[in-house]
Amino acid sequence: MAALTNKVLRSQVIFWSSVRPVLASQKLDIGGVDGRQPSRGFPTSKHWLIKWRLLRSKKVLQIELPKFVELKSEKKNREDKTPDELRMEMKKEGRLPPRTFQELPLNISCTRSIMEPFKPPEGDGKHSSLLSSHLSDTVSRMLKGPKSLNHIRKLKKFENFNESEFALESQNIVIEAQALLQDIFKNQERLHELVTEKAFPEMVHGLEYKTMVWSLVETVEPPKVVHVRTETMITEDNVFSQVTVRLHTKQTLAIYDRFGRLMYGDPILPKSVVEYVIMEKWISDTYGRWRIHGKILPDSATPRDNLIKTYKVPKFSPLPPAEINKETTKETKVDKVDTPELATA
């Protein structure tokens, strides 16, 4: 064993005695005295022979990465593969099989209902305030006063709530949202800031292929707050608030179909409209904002006019004249002659 080690050491000394002048002429750093990498007393995984330095610097490992983006041609080829081949391909690339989730996403930024909806008085905006029905509504509102005061008191713990200022602010939000509905695709981001996730599909439904023209003519009566409710969700710290605002304005509304024909309303004739808009806010959230959550339609409201739907009349080519066989006509005539007629009294 000792003789073998002596032979190895002698061969190394002979090799370095022949290689050192060449390395000195090329001005290459050989690391230490014996050509080894400096390790400072720690073990190193690098090979100490200097002749492999260039090869180590040029060393490249080819790794098969998974196909994050598939080409269209590859997608067509995937359709022709069997489920077992797809499974082996996904297993080779290290991908898990897709999972189908039937659970709907949970959104807690707004509620999905209306808390104790306000009941508008009958004939609001049409009859006088001295009617008996209106007087009974005022009495019922006075009886419900302490409950509303408790909800207002709870709302004021989170923010400075002033009914008159809030009514004007909510009216401006409603006006801006109605104006943005004239172009849904362009103003979609801003609409989500003014409308809750519950009310957005209700407002946008049916306007994708129609043109809406809306304008505010005047405010008949100043807006006012008529109903305030607060409610907790899941935990006591998670609090939502809903405020019902009464708006009495004059508006013009016209809806055109995709062919430019008038379907509903009138672009010139203004109408007096009384609306009960529900504003909602996640008051326990520091970045919460008041948004439109829904509307209350009174039972005594007049029914809406039907939409005037227009259709394109199809043009059919005339049918060719039917060919009648003479034999069939003769048979029918013979049958008529042979059959006796019934006598009538």
C-alpha cells in the first residue's frame, strides 16, 4: 500500500513539474502551492486539478421544465390522447390532476339581503300628507322611533353620521351610478365602487346589447333618510349598516335596442319618480364606503310599461307549385260517386 501511494505522489510531482510552466505562461491562477482550491480548513467538493477549471465554468445542466404555456398545436394533440396517456404525461411533468370545486366563492364585503325593509306609505308622491293613511304611517314611525335611534347610535360609534349630509351624498352616488350605466363596459370599475356585489348584476342585467339614455331634470323634494338598520355577521365585531334614503326627482329615460329603435321610455318627456334607495356600508372596515345595495318598490306603485320588442321579418322564397297525380284524382272521384249520401229529414 505504501509503495502504491509513493507511485501516485511521484506521478503527481512529475505532472505538475511539466504543467506549471505552461500555466505560468498563460497567467492562470492555480490556487495553492500544490494546485488545490483554497478551503480554509473546510472540506471542498471542487476538484483540485486546474485543468478542469474551464470545463467547470462551461458546465450546463439541461433540465426538462414543465410546459407552463401550451401551444395551440399541442392542445389539439392533447384532444387525441387517451386519459391514460394524459395521466402519464402529467405525472412525468409533476402536475397534479385538476380538481373540480362546486363551492361558490364567499364574499363578505356586502350582505345578500335587506335588513327589515322599509314599507313606503301608500300613494307617496301622489297624495296629500293630510290623508288618514299618511297619518297612520307617521304614528307607526313614531312608535318605531326608539329602535331606529338605537341603530343610529350604534352607527355613530363608527363614524360621524349626519342625516341631511348623508342624504345629499347618497343622491350624488345614485346620480353618478345612473349616468355610468349608459356605458357599462367602459365604466365597470367605477360602478363596482358605487354599487355592491349584490346590486351590480341587478342593475346591469339586459343592458349589454342595448343603449340607455338617462338624465336628471330637477329635484322635486330634498332627499331624506327614512330608515336606518345595523346588523352583525358571523362575529360581533363584523358590523354592516343599511340606510334607506327617499329620493323624489324628475328624470328622463330612454332605452334603444341594438337596431336603434326605441324600446322603453321617452328621451324628451320627463317623469316624476319617487325612489327608496338602500345604501350599505361595512362600517367595521376602516376602508369601507357607502354603496348602492338595492331599491324598495312599493306595492302601490304603478306597473311598468312593457318593452316594445322589434324583430327582423324573414324573407322566404316562394314554394314551387305542387305536382298532382292524375291517378289519385280519379280514385278520389270514384270514391265520391260510390258512397251513398245520407238522407236528411
